[in-house]
Amino acid sequence: MLASYLVRGASTTAVHDMARPAILAGMPELIRQPIRVPAAGEPPKLIDEYVGRASTGQDGVSIAHMRSPPGWVEPGQRPEFDEFTIVLRGALVVQSEDGQITVQAGQGVHARPGEWVRYSTPGADGAEYISVCVPAFAPGTVHRDE
């Protein structure tokens, strides 16, 4: 299609403009570094948020790099957001009202809004994973067990 468009006399500038939607105009924004945010659970884990309410002010999505040590457990929660988690290293255990699953490195899990879940890393290696929340994580919407 591009070749036939050029043959008919369109300039390469016109072709470039045709291929770029107007709503995406401008340079991509570099995220230079994440913001370290407080974590629930013991022993403490590290949460580095690249996109979200704490780091960029984005409330539609949050993306965080998590590193949890062996033996880490957080309180159960019933969040108002979708949470997609991709395990990079180790294993993450996800408990729900229907049972428990272990998510290994190279696998992912999706917790839906309103589902009760509790995350832990009981294995000797802990876990490293990426978490994506839609809409963005907020302390007031996670609803942790007391």
C-alpha cells in the first residue's frame, strides 16, 4: 500500500503524517527512576513504582517492580482494582477464597476487583515481580484485612 501511495505522487512527509495518529503527537516520556513506596507485610518488601499515583500522578494505571524476601506475607485484601502480576524470579503464592495457587517465574496471575486475595513468598528465594493495577493502586481502594 505504501509503495502504491508513493507512486501516485505523495511525498514521504505525507506518508509519515498518514502513519502517525494525531492523538499520539509528541515525544515519549522517559521515566528516569521509580519512587520507592511503603509496603505492607513482614518482613518488609521493596516496591518501586514507575507509573502510578505516587510516582507520576497517573490514576488510570500503576506499574511497580516488587522484590519480596523469603517468608514475606501481607494481609489479605479485597481491592477495587484489577491487579496483573508477572513473576520474574522465584515464586509468588496467591491465596483466595477458593484456594491457593503458586505463580512461578515466567508466569502471571490476574486478581479481579472485589476478590479477596493474600500474597506471600514462603519459598527460600522470595520473589521478584511486576505488578500492574488498573485503575492505579491507592491505599484507600485496597481494603486490607485488619
